[in-house]
Amino acid sequence: MYRDEEATDLPPEALQAIGALVGYYTELTAERARERRDDLLSGLLDAAEGDDRLTPEEIVGVLILLVGAGIETTMLLLGNAWHAAWKHPDERARTFAGRVEDWIEETLRWDPPTQALARTTTEDVEPHGVKIPADSRVLLLVGSANRDPQVFSDPDRFDLDRDTGPSLAFGSGRHHCLDANLGRLEARIALGELVGAIADYEIDAVAVKRVHSSNDRGFASLPTRITARR
Ligand code: HEM
């Protein structure tokens, strides 16, 4: 899913990997079509609305969507949370004193893993006085919306006490994240375990590596020296 720094296209090995994953899911779908098991793929094969069923191609599409939407985002959230708390020692002390849920919510607002969403307008619209004709491609910048000073006071401040209700980290409307609750639960478990085992930490700022992606933001590597709890 990542590009090389400054590159606009995925590297060939990434395209090959996506091809291999599609091949794997296609074979697995054919296998489950012959013999069901107690798993998601079998559930998707049996899912029906009236006479309408998902075709094998649609099922492979759903699996590709889930692997991209469900794994990458939570993984990046963990790094972004780790980095945000390190940058803000006062707030870090509070996260370690039991504010893990607020740590997650404020990270999702302040440094969301999904920074941009694409849409195509189906009719003319005029948000904030700007005319956008029907059939236009629009890029919605979640990261920017989450720092909108008309919505969040002092938006660049990382603040565990703030109301993160209007955050768009999980999107909005009919395409709102299918499993925001699972993402939150995974982050709660992972960060909660870390807080239970670690008293404090220091990130090696020079060795940090970011991922390069068209719409995701986060870290490929966040080397950390920890002080363990006794
Ligand atoms: C912290 C973790 C996560 C973040 C930040 C996140 C973010 C988002 C965002 C911003 C969207 C809206 C996309 C759009 O409007 O175009 C979305 C949609 C979606 N998410 Fe998540 N997500 C997370 C975790 C998950 C998990 C754990 C799953 C499933 C296992 C998941 C599955 C999906 C799916 C299937 C959609 C598409 C929904 C649709 O188009 O109707 N996400 N997510």
C-alpha cells in the first residue's frame, strides 16, 4: 500500500503483491463455495437479499476492502498515538495514568491514519460558497477538517480533555467506517497492555521512518527505548 518517497505510483512489487492477494482470495472463495466453514468468507457466500447474492468477484472485492480498511488503519493509529503522547509529555503522563480511551480519540482527531477520502459529485453542490459541478472528483481532507478552528478550539493542541465528537477520523454518513468499534477496541487493548508494562519511553527521533501513501499517515518504524514498570 506504500509508495517510495516522492513517488506517485505504487512500486511494481506492491502491484505484484496485490495481484497475489487477489489470486489467493479467488482460490479461497472457490474453495469455500465447494465446502463452507464457520468463517466470514462462508458467511459472505451465504449472504443474500431476496434473490440477490454477492458474485465471487464482489466477495474478493469485499475481502480486499476489509484487509486494507481494517488492518492498516489500526496499525497506523497505534504508531500515531505512541508518537503523539511522546511529543506531549504532560498529556503522556495522563494517558499513562488511565486516560487510554481519550488518548485514542484525541490521536484520531489530531493525527488521523486516514487523511483523505475521494468522492465523485452526483449533482451540483455549493459547500461554503464554492460551486462544484456534478461529476467532479473531490478530495476530502479529513486531517484538515479535524484541525478546523471553527469546529475545534486551539485545534493544533493535543488535548485529552477536548470533545472529539465532531472528529471525522472514521468518515461520515453512509460510508462511515464499518468497524470503528473494532478499531477502537484493538487500540484500547494494545495501548492498555503497553501502559501496563511500561512506565515511560523515549522515541529515537532521528531513526523514525514515515510511510508514504496517497491517503494514509503514520509510521513504518518508531524505534523506542522504554523504562519497564517494576
Ligand atoms: C482506527 C482504525 C480505523 C480508521 C481510522 C478507519 C477509518 C475509516 C474511514 C475514514 C472510512 C470512510 C471511508 C470513506 O468515507 O470513503 C472507513 C470506512 C470503512 N472502514 Fe474503517 N477505519 C478503521 C478501522 C476499521 C476496521 C477495524 C474495519 C473492519 C474490520 C474497517 C472497515 C471499514 C470498511 C469496510 C469501510 C467502508 C465502509 C463503506 O464504504 O460503506 N475499518 N474507515
